[in-house]
Amino acid sequence: MKGRLQKIQFDAVFSSPLQRARRTAELAGFPQPQVTALLREVDYGEYEGMTTKAIRESRPDWELYKDGSPGGETPAQIYARALAFINLASAGGGRVLAFSHGHFLRAVAIAWMKLDVKAASTLDLDVATLSLLRDDQRGRLLAMWNA
């Protein structure tokens, strides 16, 4: 019927253990997501709490997905965790919804498309947006981003 919203059903709903992701899931109508540490925010180590601008004052060419963070995750570790989440989400088949954090979700999208993790820096991702990754006959697609 035209003009009528249809609720999308999901086979699994996952969330980062951080309160802001779990609260977003709840506000979106998913009060009991499966919590997984795989979706936690990137470990920024010594850069925790700093803005990119502040970091670049001392390291002008710093890039998370190229350099990682001292005392935190390396780009390879971020990518490996993204792949591990993709494997978890794919295990049950069907539609999966994930509530996580911007820098990590960029890595998930890049890992989904089997690109180098450095490509994650080319994706903008705003707060509280929807993105869609899917398989089809052409392979793994970034079907919708930052909507």
C-alpha cells in the first residue's frame, strides 16, 4: 500500500557494549541487541579523548587507518576485528542490524568490500545514519551509505 511504512525484520541485531550504542539500539526499537565487543569503538590508546585536529598539531599527516594509535589498535587490528564481526554477522544468514561507532563502522564497510583498510579514511559517516551492505550477483556492495 502506498505511503505506508513497512517494518523491516532482522534475523539478528548486534550492538557495541558501550552505552551510547546500546541506547541508540533501544531508541530505534531494539531494546535487547546481542552485545559484542567486536563492535566496540576503536582503541585510540594515547589519543583517547583527543580530536583529530589536536593529534595533527603534533603529527600533521596522522591518519587512523594508516598509522593507528600509540598504545591502541593498529590498522591491521581494526581490520581483523571488522572481519571477525562480518564473520559473526554472516554466520546466521539473513538480515543483520549493527549499532556501533563511526570509525569502526567505516572499517567494517571496507572489510566487507575486501578493500585495504586505508580506504576507510575516504568514507564520511555522520552520527545516527543508516548504511546498507549487501551481497548480490556482483559481489559485496556498499548499497547505501551515511543516509
